[in-house]
Amino acid sequence: VQDLTTPRGSRLACLDRYRIFAMVWVFCNHLGSEGRVDILERLPSAEAFKTAVHTDPVLGALLGNSALGVEVFLVLSGILIAKGFRRTVKGKRLQTHWALYLLRRSIRLWLVMAPFLLIAVGPLLRLLLPRFHGTMLTACGWKGLQLHLTFRGNQQDHPTCLGYLWYLGLDFQLHLLVPLVVIVLWKWRSAGLALVVFLVGRSIYMRGVHCMLFSTCNASDVDIPFIHIASLSTEEMERMYRGLWGIYSHVSTKAGPFLLAVVVGVWEAEGVTITKRYSTCLFWGGLTIGVATIYAILPQYWWPDMDTNLYNLAYTASFRTIFSLAVLAMIASSALSENP
């Protein structure tokens, strides 16, 4: 209790409020969308529920676009790992520090992942949770389990083997980029910023190309069930996930928010500060842009059969990055303020 109620002096104490908000938002997403049994089983009531949500002028975008909570997690992860890496790498050999960091992180994750997988594939879980076993594990095989043990669960052809672990693989792979970006930002700031801009721009470009190739630009709030559905054939499963799984889970399309956050994390570690006036502008500007980005999806709800056009192409390609920039602006208004 004392740890929870005692004020902390860190400039990053403000991150807690964003973490709680993201958790609640993502919970709403899972409980009110792909977490519903009727949606998972493709019952008639599922479409009626989604239509009712999307047509609500206030809650429609807020709930329908709640998968953006994942971007908040990516932002928090990028800030914290960049700050920690920048602070501890000074005076040490980069290769040694990088290797030790990856080893420690891998061991911590394996200590959780390995027992979970051992229990999940065992007979007890099949007996106690038959629905979970049928939708999450029947399509695994050794290949699927191996992908999770090597933190590559987001690289499955389809998210049918414990698909909800995709974020763990994505986060681990993004952390492989941190040492390179942090060191370049540390030693050559302009070159580091140029590198981040290039990688973020490439991520936006890849999202745009992806949605055009698979005609999914009008499904920006992609929310997929991450399960194996026994009643569907392999071809039907392929059609269900085609074009959505890749844009949702791969490093090439999801790196933008994390890399932008790495920059803010490095600045915080180096003691960069901004004035109170600039801090206020950042917060309210970020809040305005963030809310506008959430609700800019509404035309896709109003015209669900819209073909690919400049609007939904630009929105699908960039909205996660723009929203992350808005969140980062609000975080920076506190974390970098000279009077936090």
C-alpha cells in the first residue's frame, strides 16, 4: 500500500495514468468486441451488436477504435526501455551490454512462457477449458509452440495458435532495435532523428501498401479474433485473416509508435526540458489531435462498403502513428517539463 500511495520523484511517474487508461480501453475492446462469444462463433447477433456500436455517434469510434490502446502500450514500452538503456550503456561496451540485456530479458520471459505453454498443452487444461483448447491450441503443433518459445508468435501465418500472445513477440522484436537507435541518437542526434523518421515513414508506407494490396483500407480498426474456428475450412480461415493479420502484428507495420517513443525516452534520460508554456501547448495540442484521430474513423462506419480512396488509404496508413504522436506530446508535456 505504501508503494502505491507514496509520491515518486521521477519525471516518468505520469506514465501510470496512461497505462491505466490503455488497460481499461483494451479491456473494453476485448470484452465488447472479439471477446464476445457470439462474435467469436459468428452468430447473427454479432453483426447486430457491431452495427449498434458503430452507429453510436459518441461511443462508436471510442469503442470501435479502442485497439489504439495497444499503441499506448508500445509508446510506454519504447520510453521506458530507451531511458533504461541510455542510462546504463554509458561507459560500457555496447556489444556486451546489448547481449546481457537480451539474455536477461529472454530468461525473464521464458520463465513465464515455458510453464504457461507446458500447462496449456497438457490434458488438464483440455479437460477444464475445452473451448479454450479447441480455439487456441488445436492448430498449434510443434511449429506454433516453437514460434512462441522464440518470441515470434506474431509471425504465424494465421493467429490461430495462442494468437493473443502476438504482442509479446512484437515487443521483443522491437526491443532488438533499441540499442541501434539509442546509440545513434546519443552520438549523432541529427542522424538518429533522421533514422527514426525514415523507419517511421517506412512503417506508414508499408501499412498503406498492405491495405491497398489486400483491399482492407476501409477496415482501419482491424479487430481479429485470434482463434482457430473448427467449423471453417483452411481456405475460409485464410480469407478471414488475409490482409488483416500482417498489418496488425508485424514489426514492419507497427514499429512507428515504439520508435517515436524511444526518442522521447532518450531525451528524458539526457535531461532535456521544455518550458511551462510549451508544455501546456503540447498537452492540449496532443489531446486535441488524439481525440480527432479516434473519431476520424467515423466515415468508415457510416459507409462500410466504401472502396479504397485517398481518405481511407491515408487514415489506415497513418492513424496509429498520428495517435501515438498525440499521446507522446501529452506525455512529454509532463516528462520533459522544467516544472513537472
